[in-house]
Amino acid sequence: MPEVESVQRKTQTAKEIANYIGVHVDTIYTMVRQKQIPHLKVRRRILFNRETIDAWMRDQESKSLEAM
């Protein structure tokens, strides 16, 4: 019997991203409304690309270090 490749999702939900970066899910939705965090919409769903969030966090960290 051939092995079946598992399909890994490229996106995460607001709840998953909130857990990943350590904030409340309401904070994520507020940031989405204020266009402060990269996201995409598929119909009514708000999704996040983990690689994009990682790059965004690195950028945020760099900006905060420059402001010091």
C-alpha cells in the first residue's frame, strides 16, 4: 500500500496565531481591523501565513530596537 503524503496547511487561524505570538485572540482581531498585522481573507475567514507572521515579527523587533 503506497504511503499517503500528509497535506500541511499553509495558513493558520486567528486563534492559532494568537497562541503562537502570545496574545489574546481579540487582540488579533483588533490588529486585523486596524491593518496592523498581515493577513488574508477568504470570504469571511481571516487567515494568516506563518512565514509572513514570522517575518513581520522580525521586522517589528527590528523597528523597536531602532527606536531605542
